[in-house]
Amino acid sequence: MAMVVDGWPPEPEPGRGPEPEAEPERSVLILHPHWKVLVGPVILGLLIIAAAAAVAAVIPAGAQAGTERLVVLAVAVGWLPWFWFALHDHRTEFFFYALEFEPFLILSITLCLGLILGPARASVMRRTVGAGVVGAYLLGVLLNFAYLYPILAGKIIPYSDWLSHMWYHGWI
């Protein structure tokens, strides 16, 4: 007699045997009742690899192409699974989960800022505009850090200040 684990799979109705085509799956469910749990993460992993490969294929060949592709892959592998948990499970995601891919995120931002700045042999006008854009971005990052510092550092602040830092209702 087959063993039923946690009431699954359900027994057939009395007087009716199992469907012949369902018998192999029934035995798998009896032996490994949670095999279907792995299907979603495996598909997600394959989609992450495919997306990273597509982005890496768009990166033009050059001296730094290998580095850029590696950084894109590392960021994708670390960051894209968050979307599964945030959208599918509606879980709260905390900042410290980003520590595993944060170095690669910083490298990708640095590489992008280098592309905006332009190569050393570019015209003076191109480098000046690039330096202005990079400087404006870095100033914005510093201002945002100064604004969020009391929250990130766990400082005691008035409720109205705290509430002004909660930009999304999901943060509360």
C-alpha cells in the first residue's frame, strides 16, 4: 500500500482507481512530496542567467568587456532574486541582504561613471560635460546619504522627521 505524506496526494474517490497516467507522478509525490517547490527557483535562476547573458552580449567588445560582463553577471545573480521574493511572496526586503552583491554594484556604478566621463583621448568639451554629470551624480549621492543617515545609523529622531523619510508605504 502506498504511503500518504501529510494527506497529499489525496486518495482517489472510493470505487475509483488512480488515473493510469497519474501513477508515476503519484509515486514521485509519495517519495518526494516537495519536488515542485524547486521548480520556481530553478526557473528563476535560469531566467537570471539568461537576462545577464543578454545584457553581457550587448556590451561591446573591448579591453574591459570581460570585466564589465563579469560585473553585470554578479549584480544580476545577487539582485534579481529579490524581485521574486518582493513580488511573489510580498516579503519585506532589508538593506543588509544587499551585502552579498554590493561590491559588484559599486563596481558597476564606477564603470558607468567612467563611461560617462569619457576616455582620456576624448575632446576637452566631452570630458568637461562628463565631469559635470559625474560630479552632479556624486553630489546627489552624498546629499541623499546625509538625508538618510539618521535612519541608517538608528538615531533617535522626531516622528515627523522619521515619517518624512518613509517614501514608500511598504517601508512602514
